[in-house]
Amino acid sequence: MSFLDFFKNLFAAPEPVPELSVDDLQQKLKKDKKARLVDVRTPGEYKAVRAPRAENLPLSEISGRLAGAGLPKDTPVYVICHSGNRSRRAAQIMRQAGYDAINVMGGTSEWMRKGHKTTQG
């Protein structure tokens, strides 16, 4: 990569991240028992309340822990946070690393607002 290409990439707008609603996520989790859901909130937020089957991989640690997280690159990985902002950023990072990351719109707050089951601890 040339020096000029480096700067073009550095300042280029990030590519859009695919998204899905919490209702669509719930259906995907019901249909596919192997589907992976990554919660990128802090450990404290994660322990307080989360969608079932969510795995905690905080956004602040994602770059260093992603390779060892055991996530598949050949199937979608759904990414959730509180409102959808951190998960969008995490999904961008994951997509740049070769994962098929999909942002969950509205995050855990929308999941709860819609009355979907949650877990704690």
C-alpha cells in the first residue's frame, strides 16, 4: 500500500454496517441455536441485564480479544449494546477483521422495551 493509499483509507468514510431489529434477532436466535450474539457493553452493564445467549466482549477490549473469542467468520455474528451505537462501532471493527458482523438496532434497551426475555448475573 502506498503512502497516498494509506491516507485515503485513513480518512475514508467507513462502509455501512448491516443492521437488524431486535424482533428479527429474536427470530434468528430461535431458529438457529448456533447463532452468536456478542454484547459489547461493559461487564457491569452485561451482568445487570442482557439478551439470552449474549456473550460479553466489551468494545473497549474488542481489538485485543477478538482473535481469541472463537467467533466464526463464515456465519453472521450479531452485535448488541445498550442503544446500538457501540455495537455499530464494534461491528465495523469486526467487519474490518473479516467477520460477518451485524448491528442490532436499538440494542438491549429496545430488546427490553419490546418485552423480549432477559437474563441477569
